[in-house]
Amino acid sequence: MENSINNEDTPMNNSGFQNNMDNFKSTPGKATENGTTTTKSTMKGIRKVLSFGGWDNKKPSSEAANGSRSPEEHVPLTRVSMGRSSMNSIRSFVKKSKEEKDKQETFTAEKQVREEKDADTVSAKSPKAETEEESSLTKKGFKERLSFRSKKTPARKEMFKEPLEESPTEDWTIVSPTTPLSVMQINTLINEEILEDAYSNLCLLRNELKSEGTGAGSEGCQIELEKKRKDVQLLYASLQDKIKKIIMQSIHCAHEHLSIAAKIIDKEAEAEQENNVCLAGLQKWTDLWKEAILESAKKNIEELYSTTKRNQTCLAVHLANLGKMIVSDLKHVKNDLRQKYPESLSVCEAYADGYHQATSLHLEDIIQPVINPLSELALTSVKSGGAGASPDSSVLNAETNQYTFEYNELYAVLKWVTKDYVGEAVLGDPDLKPEVNPENMSSPLLDDDNLSKLKREYCDKFQVMIERNLENILKVELTDLEKKKKPEVLNNCYHSELKIDIIKMVDAYLAASKNISEDMEASVLGIYCKEMKHFLKSFQNEFRNSRNAFKEDYSTLSMHVIAYINSFNDIKQTTEHYKEQSLETIEQLNNELEDMITNLKNILLDCFKTETKPYFDRLMTESWLTNNDFEMITTISKNYSDHFRNVMPSYTEVIVNDIHLYAVKQYVAQIMIQRTSYKGANRRQAATKIRLESKELNRVFEEMGTTATWLNSAVTDIGEIIEAKGREEINKKIKQLYDDYPDVSQNHISAILYFRGLRCKKRQSAIQYFQELKRQQQGKHLTRDHQLFHGITTSNNAQCFFVRYICK
């Protein structure tokens, strides 16, 4: 044993360790089973000294106690764990190792003498002497430190428990001990979350290091100082990791050490203004705190997204759930966590910004197929069915776990980003005010570039969708036409599902785009107007082809025409509501709609013309005086009158007036173009019949609701010319006709006179009178809007010397 100690370059020779070892050797002890003796108090002192020095020996055996073991069989001292103070002592003593070796020979001789004396007195030693001997070790300059002996040693348990049993209080303040614990002890406190003790001792280490660093020293001292600095930095890094973990866990469960961690963050944040060299390379505490909040938010969002993937939830539902989670967590921060933080830390703002950043990153990840379409992830999504997905598809792609972005998904993201997130659904929730303000976020949820890409993609998808919808609407209408299915009556008007489908569609899409932003509404409105123009052209061409299916069923065809007039009129009125968004675009579309309505009115008029033409052609013939062709005309007119009751009021008057004008004009035209002349009794009978039919025609159209009353006197005036006797009366009636209808021409007057059977000389006199009358009143009626005779042609029978047939 002696040789072992003498051969070691240790600093123990000048310490209390040597004296106690001598006593142990020289004092006779209690006999053991092997026949050796030992002293209890001496062994206890040796254990304490060895433990303090950071060194540990094997438990001494009976052979070592009685000196039966040879020097070569000694058990060397082994270093188990070393405290900071012990390390400093050993390092200083190592420098004096050469001097200590010179004293080893003297130490060995004196030691043998003392062992003989101690062997005689060891058995008679009292407990009081043992206590005094133990205390003497402390008096020689040793302080009790943490023992790293086996757990079986009772002394270690007592010494280890003492610094670890302190618990944090509610009103915690940093109480700095006079001497810091060792690096290992402080690290143990950090791992066991005894943060107040760990931090107070760590502050002492930092201050001690700072004071030692101010003084000049040798190169060896600088090396030791650098080692200390690294130890402090490692301890601070460990403390930061522990506090970061506590912050991350606190959002969903109340952590018992959150208040202490928050105060440490606050105190260190105040000290961050100082350029502390020992903290170089460490993360700023405020940044650490915000990073912990951000990582916690990202973790919570990722867990929610994992649930979304498992349940195949649509994107709109996922975003709604995300908003609810953000609101719930921020309410928890405001109502609970904020109370555990010092007032100097803006807790609600920090958590709101952390969740904001985490949500922004999450959204960028979701919309990768849109903002980065050439990425491998986006291309895989398209190949897996994205391009051919249904417009209503809102599920995750099975292969990529990415959403297939059709119209619905794009709308869900844009609406949530631009309206819901900053509105009362999320950050604008009334319960979060005033601590959380959407306007105070450090950055937008999506940058302008990504938001613009989403909007462009949204417009493209909308154009494809509305084009497809309009095509489907047209197919349904053509199918109904082929089946000759009569339109239904709604609110006393024929209507078509075309109107309902288009109006509902445009209102829904425009309302949806308005939920995103006003500029999106204007863009969608422009796309709608453009596609609607294409639809009108397609409809007109297809409807023209479908008319052949009705053949002579003009009544059913007219009902469909009226239904389409009503429908496009409603569409036009609906579109008028959006003039404020885009006046020029709406006016262009309304002009297209008005042209379509005009075309439909012409089709309706064509139906009436086609159906009545055979009967108009037989008027003013030799059989006219005895047939009932005119009655068929009035009957057809009455049938159309029933249909016109189901036209929108705004167009009923226009349609009835147009048909009224056509009927009167056709009736007058038959007098002009028929090669017939009546004389004598036949002339009087023809004049009477014309007067009666004129009254009947006026009555029919008055019942239909005509407002073209200026047409009522046309046929009557012509009948009075035919019935007039003598030159003066004929001239008088000609003047009346000219006053009512100034567009009547000389050829028209000549044809009427020919129909009356007036001879050539008398007819020439009446024509001269008309020419003079027209000269006298030239320009008088140029501003008159109504024109009846314009476009009515006359036959060559008006010439004097050509008569095909004269009724006698």
C-alpha cells in the first residue's frame, strides 16, 4: 500500500488524506474473520477524503488492513467523477509533482513508526474521538462535495439528497449560493428539471468565469479558462434544450416548471444586450423561445394533417379544422399560459406569430402542385389522376398524399387565406382580441407570388368548369326539343330550365369569387361574359337545326321560343346587377343577349307568318268575297294571343305590336299586289267586307294587348277610298290616308284606285291631285316614326292599259 501511494504522482501527500492513512496503518483495530484488524472511524475518514477528492478506491479488504498484501498487489486509485473544485486542486498539485517525489522516502519511514503506535491504541478509541477525527478533515481545508461512491454507502445518500430536495416556489427568485456546484451536479439538476438550483449555480459559474477571464494569466491558465468556458457553454446549451422542451410541451398540458423557465428566459433576455464572451455561439433566449413556439405549432399542425390524411378529409374541412385548432390553442395561451409568463414577454403575440409562420409553411407545402407544377411531387400528382379528376373531387391523392387541385380546392384555399384566416373564423375571433391582431403578423400568410399563382389557376379552372356546365345545359335543352316536350309555366310565363341553371351558376360563382376578393369577382365576371357569348352562338346554331323537328307544329315551337325569350331576358336582368364590377363587359354581354332575344322574336314572327301566309295569299282574289280565309287568320292570331300571355311583360307589348304590324301590312299588301279590280256592286261589297275585316282585325289585336293603335285606321281608310263616289270624295279620302300614313307613295295610290276599278283618265286625275298634295305638304311628316307602306310592293296592273281580270 505504501509503495503504491509513493509511486503515484498525487497531491494527496500534503492533505489530510496522508494523516488519516498513517493513523489507519499504526492503530490496532478490531479483529476480522481473516485475523486482521481495522478501525471504523479511520476507514470512514478515508472514504470521505477520497470521495471529496474525486477519487475512489476499491473497498479495503482484510489483507490490505493488516498489511498482508504486497506493494505490487496494491489497488490503484481510480477516478470515477471529479467535481470542479477537486479538478482545480489536482491540476495545481500536479505541477508540484517533482517536489512531492523527494518527500516520499521520508514519508515512508515516518509512517512505519506511526503504524506501530496506532495499532496499540486503535481498540480503545471512543466515538467522540472518531467524531473529532472526522471534523479534523474538514478543518484542514476540505469542503463536503458530492460523493460518487456506490449507492450502498449511507454517507453518499445523505450528501446527494441535500441539494436535490429543494422545490420551486410560486414566487421564485434566483438565490445564488456562495460556491457553485460542479459541472456534473449542475447537469444533473438540469436533467431532473430542478431549474432554479441549476440556473443559480450556472450563473455563479458564468460570473466566476467572467471574473477569471478579466485577469492576465499564463498560457496554461488560458487553456484551463477555455475548458471552463466550454463547460459553461455546454451547461447553457443543456439548459436551453430543457427549457425549449418545456415550452413545446406547455401548449397542451400545464408544465409544472413553465413559470421558472419563463422567468429564466426573461432574465436572460435582459442580459442579451451585454456582449458576454462565455455565451458566444449560443442561441439568443428570445429566439429560442420563439423557435420553441414555432416548432410546437408545426408539430400540432402536422398531427392534424396526419389525421386528415388517414380520414381522406377534403381540403375545405381540413382548413376549417386547422382554423379551429389555432383559435383553441391561442385561447389557451391567452387565458392560461400567459399567467405563467412575466409581463415583459408578449406571450399572445409570440404564439400568434408562431402559429402564423407554421400555418404559412403548411400551406406552401399543400399547394406545391400549383406554385411549383414542374416539381416531381406535382408531376406525380397529375399523373395519378389530377388532370382527369372530377370538378367535385376533394380527396387526397393516394400515391402522393397531396390534394388534386381542381376548382373546389383552389376556392377553399383562397377563401381561407384571404377571408377566413384574417376574419372572425381564426385570428379575428372576438375572444382573442385585443391581444391577437391579424394586422400585426410579421409576414403575409402567402406571399404575393404564390397568391397570384393560386388566383390564375383558379380562373383557369373556373373557365374550364363554366364551359363544361354551359355545354351540359345546351345538351339538356336540345334533348327536350327533340322530345317536343312543352315548356312549363312559372309565374304565368313559359320558362326553361336553361334560365335557372345559368342564373344559379353565375350567381354562385360570382358570390364565391367575391368571398375571395373584389378583383377575383371582376376576373370571374369577365370569364363568364366571354363564355356566355360563345354559348349564345352555339345555342342559336343548334336551335336553328332543331326547328326542323317540329315540322308544322308551330304552336309547340312558339311555346319554346317564348320560353327562351323569357329566359334570356331574366339572364340579362341578372347580369345588370354586376355592372358596377365591370360596366363595359356587362354592356357587351347584354348587347349579345338583346340580339339573341331579337332573333327569337323574329323566329316567333316567322312562325306566325308561316302559319298565316296561305290564308293571306287568298285574300283579295276572285273567291275572297265568299271564302272564310280571313277567319282562319283571326283564329291563328287568337291562338298566338294565348301564348303571348306567357311572355314576360317587358316583351309582350313588343311582340304583339310586331305581329299586329305584320298582319295589317300583309292585308294591305294583298290589295296592292293582287291583279283584281272591282266595279259596280262588287266594288261596294268589297268595300263593306274590307271595313268589317278591319274592325275584326283591330279587335283581335286589342285583345292581345297591342299598343300600335296607329294601325287601326289603315285598312279603313283604304276601304273608304274604294267605296267613295265622285272625284272630290275620292280626293278627300286620299288626303285622309296620306295624313295618317305619309309614307304612302304614288304607286300605292294607283294600286288602290286600280282595285276600285277607276278608269284610267279618272285615276290619272286622282294621282295628279295626290302629287300636288304631297308637294304642298313636303317635309311635314318627315319626322313621323310609324311607317306602314314602306316595303310594300305593287303590281304592274296599276298601269292603264293592262287588265288581267275585271269583276263586273
